[in-house]
Amino acid sequence: MIPRAPFIALGVIAGIEGIGLLGYAVFDVIGGIRIGATGPAAVSNVPALILQIAILGAFGAGLVLVGTGWLRARRWARAPFVLAQLFALVIGAPLVTATGGVERIAGVSIILLASTGVVLVFTPAVTRSLAEHSD
């Protein structure tokens, strides 16, 4: 029997991260429409904004898909999930030291989710279940 709790937790973590990225993509779309492309010169142009929205959307949708894979205890979900958590840790670390309170809260939340996900994905119960039940 597959232990459900770790897979549900992994699915929820991936889902939260994916929905967060999709939400940020929507935020960028709305901001781009309302005030245009703003920020440093390297990213304050329409093509850069469109690329950022596309990347956020693709990663967000991918993480939602990975989350559904975890809820079904699929082995294929492990590699993209671990890679996404490593990216999240790299992104969250500088946010923790940011001057703004919202950025700090986002950084701490990202790091907590990502580190919990990394620990959970390598627990013996998850590893054993994935080895026993192939896709």
C-alpha cells in the first residue's frame, strides 16, 4: 500500500508553487497592461516582459502538473520537482535578506516550502513507494 500523506504533501507543495508562479505571471500581465514594462533597462521592454510571463506561466503550469503526478504517486514527478526546489532555494535565499517586508516573507515562505519538499521527497517511505510502484 502506498503511504498517501507524503505524496499529498508533495502534491500540495508543488501546487502552491505552481499556482504562485501562475499568479505572478498574471500580476505581470496586469502590470504590463496598466503601467507598461518598468524596471532596469535590461528588462524594461515589451519582449522581455513577454518572455518573463511565458517562462513564469510554463514553470507554473509544469509545477501544477508535477503536483498532480505526486498526488497519483508517479515516479516521473521526482526529478522535475527536485530541480524546481533547487531553483526555489536559489531564488528564495536573496529574498530573505531583502529590505522590503513582503520580499522577506516571500523568501522565507519559498525556502520553507522548498526545503520541506526536498526533505520529504527523499524520505524512506517515498523512495520505497516509488521503487515498488513503477509508472
